[in-house]
Amino acid sequence: MQELIKKADTLIEALPYMKEFYNQTVVIKYGGNAMVNPEIMASVLEDITLLKYVGVNPVLVHGGGPAISQNLDQLGIKTKFHRGLRVTTKEIMEVVEQTLVGKVNSQIVSLANQAGVDAVGLSGVDSNLIQAKKHHLAKQFDLGYVGDVKRINPQLLKTVIENDYLPIIAPIGVGKHGASYNINSDSVAGEIAAALEAEKLILLTNVEGILSDPEDEDSLISRLKTSEVEEMIAQDQIVGGMIPKVKSCVNALQKGVNRTHILDGRVDHALLLEIFTDHGIGSMITK
């Protein structure tokens, strides 16, 4: 009986948050190494299904770097990185698009459907959802078909959401003359959150959150102000793949998103713990 009462208490704790986020949009980015474990992926989609059933409007953006690397290796195509970005030739771009859209996106849509939510797989090419421009680096180093978000066309997503479907989006953008571009999925998620005027942006990764010491997992920063970000980057406290995540959160906040979070996607029910409990987990970035 006591165990049942604890479950009831948990539901009562979640009630005010269910009211707060009812009919609100929450953009979730799930990708990279946090996607490798299929059991964790299935758990994340169960959480998203629950969000749908209590009246939240989740939007899922996914990455797929490990899957891309695996497919390139199998094809014997060598790949290089420059400042953390994959140098993407036309040949590699074809593999990237086939992997993200044809394999990863379809797999996630299938898992979402199995979890009990009607999902629609999309990429930026659909109805010009993600309009892209070529990413340029200093010293004119050419990364090939690596892009930045130029503009998000939110109308397609709004239509999908209004018809009670879960949009699952691959971070492929479309540029001039219909060329496809590989775009950082954190950046895509932030821009989509801004375009949809989302209540929350949540980035799921494979670390606990932002660490004051990148080598010490016990140095989690639970709350960070946007004004502190640049100094932490300059002092090498925010490094590597965490930089685009944090910058995506800052960009989303500056464009009107209310709250942004970076969570450990390996934790069971990380989304539910963040959204529906008093304490939350991970790192929250605020204005």
C-alpha cells in the first residue's frame, strides 16, 4: 500500500507542471552518443509519448554522428574533422542524408509509433522547413556541404502539431538550387524552438550537464546565466561539443524561448524528471 501511495504522491507533485505545460511546445534534441543504446532511445520515446498524452506538444530533433561515421567506414570513405565539424564532400553528403533521413529518422519514427504516438518523419528539405546557408570558417577553410540555419519555416511544423502528430526532424537543410547541407543538430533545435516560440528547449546528451571542470563529473552547474557563457568558453570550462549546445540555448533564449536545459540522456526518464518534478536535473541556462 505504501508503494501505491508513493506513486500517487508522485502524480500529485507532477500535477501543477502538467497544468503549466498543457498545450505548450517543448523542443527536444536527442542525438550523438546518447542515441547509441536502443533501450535508452526507447525509454526517451516513452517519455515523449507520455508528454503527448498529458497535453504537451513535443517536437523531436535528432542527430546521428556515430551512425554516419559507421556507414562511411563500411563504405571505405575516409572522413576528416576540422574544429569538431565533419568536412563534407558531395559524396559524404549523400551518405549523411541517406543515414539521417533514410535510416536514423525512420528508426526513431518506428520506435515512436511502437510507443503509442503517431509520429511524422521530416527533414529540412520538406516544404523548405530548414533553409540553409553554407557555413564559413575563418581563413577560408572549406568544409563543403556543412551549413547554418538561415531560416525556419514553422508552418509545416504547426500543421503537424495541430493535427496531433509528433514531428521528428533530421537536421538536413536545403540551400540554393536545392543543395542539401548537414547542420549541427543542436543549432537546428535552438532555431526551431525559437521559430515555434517554444516554452522549453531540452538538449539530451551523454554527460550530466555543464561542468565547471570538464574532467570532473561532480562539478555540475545546475543553473547558468547567459551572461556567464562567453567567459566560461574563454576559460576552457565549456569545451568541445558542449559549446554548440550552450550557444544553441543562448540563441534560443535571446529569441524568446523561456527556458533551456542540457540533460544527461542516459538517465532513465530524464525528460519527466526535468519537466514534472520540483528539483529537475542537469543544467538550466537562463537569461
